[in-house]
Amino acid sequence: TQSATNSDLPTDKMRALPHELFGFYDFDDAQAYAKEINKPILIDFTGYACANCRKMEENVWSKPEVLKRLKEDFVIASLYVDDKKELPTEKQYTSTYDNELKTTVGDKNMDLEITKYNNNAQPYYIIVHPNGEKLLEPLGYSSEADFIKFLDKGKAGFK
């Protein structure tokens, strides 16, 4: 399957994901967009160096039943915990978790995963309402069948 190119993206706040999917780099941007189009957000805590994340994308996300749901039912926020891109100075902050200054996008994403969802492994999937409220228990690496159940339950819980 082709990855979409960045010129195909609806907004420059998005990145091209595998299988012609689009996702946001930043949770705040995903949240604003999800509110606008009234869809739940699939938070995908991932990493460039995460082998199991690639396996999920290749073996589970690629399945037609999964892809259809990802494309139609969710706003995807692919939050890379190892993204070395520097945060603008005004967005850098000290974490309440470890009292360390967060200076990169990856630092911010990892801090969000730890402080808000009490987890620091990837892949880690969380479906939330655009207001940030978690719609069901998060899911890690899983089978196609379990991932479909997870997506369907998340969609059903979205009102």
C-alpha cells in the first residue's frame, strides 16, 4: 500500500501514515480537528524505533476491516515518543512527573503517555472523546480481531 504524501494532507498539522491514512503530530491539534468534525480520537503512542508498532501497522492496520474503521470513524493522533523535533521555546515545559524540562516533541508525547495514561510502552492505543475523556480501556499490541473489537467499542462509546 502506498503512503500518502504530505501534499495530500488536509492540513500541515498532519503527517502521512501508512496505508494512505493521515494523523496529527500533536494531540492538541487532533483534539481541535476532532471537535470540528465530531469524531473520537485514536491516540497512537508510537515510536520510530518501535518494531512492534511497525508490525501492528503492517499486519493489523493494513487489513481492510481495520483500515475502513481507521479512515472513516476516527481522527488519528500518531504521537511519536522518540521524535527529536524541538518544541518551540514557548511550548517547552517542566514535567510534573520527573521535574525535567521537556524540549522535544517526543519528550512531550512520552510525558503525556506517562502522566495521563500511566503507561510508557508502545504501541499503545487510546480512544478518547474530543474533550479528552477516555472512552474505554487502552490497548497495546494486539490481534486484528481484538483491534477491531477495540475500535468498534470506542466508536460505540462516542456520543
